[in-house]
Amino acid sequence: MAFRRRAKSHPLFSQEFLIHNHADIGFCLVLSVLIALMFEVTAKTAFLFILPQYNVSVPTADGELIQYHYGLKDAITILFYFFIAIILHAVVQEYILDKINRRLHLSKIKHSKFNESGQMVAFHLTSVIWCLYVVVTEGYISNPRSLWENYPHVYLPFQVKFFYLCQLAYWLHALPELYFQKVRKEEIPRQLRCITLYLVHIAGAYLFNLTRLGLILLLLQYLAELFLHVSRLIYFTDESNEKVFNYWAVVFVVTKLFTLTLYILVIGFGLPRVENQALDPERGNLFSFLFNNILFRMSVLLLVCLFQASVMWRFIHFQLRRWRVYWNEQSSRKRATGTNRQTRPFRRDWGYYENGVVKVENGISPRTRKVKFP
């Protein structure tokens, strides 16, 4: 009990210390791993943190090709890049977003939303460029049949496996960042739901050997999210720029249609043509063996379609509500301008009218108008 009391009072265990110095702690851990590379005794252990494991030489027509498969040691590599993601998050926040926030003078709510969108723009832009490079160099776009041919895709190229490990590390680092960034309690459930969905989909594609399909789907998803958060940043800088969300709406609908089409094409038509694979845990197709069962495959396809339908329904409902608010504002403005025209000040003339001419009353002459010269 005495140790617990001292630990709580010690500044090393305080909440403020962890919030303001979590990036420095991560930097020290990463630096210690990099220093371990310099010594022969610890270099072998340090490589477990830095490089992907489980490399295999696969014979090809041009010779042997080094590829990779997944295993438990991937957790060590994910842990290393987990701390690197924390460091990069702090660098973007301190050297880019904080400087912009000082100039904009945003409120607390807009400040937190601006930071969230700024971090997402940096991450999604990097991921879109990286994912597009991997997809193009591996030939997944030029040859769509490669998405399901020779399934299960147990062996992965280096850049594909490294991309998935970095993606898992980033979304895992987003969990403690909710605490470090002091996210409001109202925003925590929404962000937790988003992080969980990304982790489930990325880990599912990685474990079920659907990495090729997963790359295309991540590219489409990140592209839509990039347009969304860029639109939010533009809106926060100037609230009159609401039309930028129309571009995001178009990109969102197009990407969702492509996503649903790819799911049906690969899972519904592509995978049933693949020959049944026997269960072989040593080869690494323990999870992908389930996709040989038509009931399991159709259940996955049904869940995906229901999920995409729910996303589209929420999007349509949001757009209809947004347009309804917009048209109500436009009609109220027209009413306001109409009432202003009707309530013009009445000009009183001395005297009375007779046949359209003002007559003098009680000897009082009407006021003469001044002639305006051009």
C-alpha cells in the first residue's frame, strides 16, 4: 500500500505527465531499439521489432522470390510501429495543427474537430498514396482476376505485409490517443466504433488471406475519408464554404458502389471458382479454409451487403436532412426580404389629392422636391 501511495504522488505516474510526455516516452523506446542494432549481441532481437518476420523462399520461373506469411511474431513488429505512430501523431499535432489553430482562433469544440480532421488528412493522404503504389506495382488493378486467383494468398510480398502491419499499428495507437488528446466524452463512443471497425476489417483481411481485396477496399475507403476531412478543414476555416461537402458526397457514393461491386464480384463469383483447398495449418490457410464453405461465404457476403446498405441509408438520411435545413433557410431569407419590401416608410404630403394633383390645404403649399443632377 505504501508503494501505491508513493506511485500515485510521484510525477512519473501522474496523468499530466503521461499526456504531455507520451511521445517522448515512445521516442526513447524506439531509440533504444535502434541503438540495439549497433551491437551484435542485441541486433538479432532488434530486427524482430523492425522487420517483418516469417520470410519464405518461393520458387518461380525467374528464380527464388522471398515472400512472407503471418504469425505471432507480427505482434512485436506492430508494437514497434505502434510507438512510431504515437511519435508521428505528436509531430503533426505540435508542428502543423497547433500553429494553424493559433491563427484561426477556433472554439473548443471546433478546435478538437479540427485536430481530428487534420490528423486524418495526414494519415489518409499518406495511406492513399502508399496503397495506390502497392496496388499498381503488384498489378492488382491491371489484372482484376488476381484478386481471387490462386486463393488463399498465403504468401505476401514484403510491401504488402509491411503495409498491413503499419495499418494495424496506426489504428491500435488511436486507442490511447483518445486519452492523451483529452477527447470529449460525447465523441469517444463514435471514435471507438470507427477504430474498432477499421481494426476488424484490416485484421480480417490479413488473417483470412484476403489481402489483395483488402488493399483495393482500403484505397476506396481512405479516398472517401480524405475528401470528407479535407472538406471539414475548409469548412472550419470559412463556414461559408459548405458546397465543398457536395464533392465529398459524390466521391462517397461512387466509392461505396465500387466497394459493393468488388465484394459481390470476388466473394460471390470469384472465390467459388477456386478449387477447394484442404485444411493445412502449417501452410497458413487455417482461416481461409472457412471460405471454401459456401454457407460461410454467403453469410459474409450478406453481412457486408447489410452493412453497406446501413451506411448508405445513414448517408441519404443525413443528406436529406441537410438539404431540408438549406431550403428552410432559403425560404426564410426570401420571406425576410419580402417583408422588408412591404414595410417601406410612408411619405406624407401636405394637402389632399384631387385628380392626381396635390391641392393646397389652409394655405400651406406642398414641399418642393429637390432636383437631383447627374
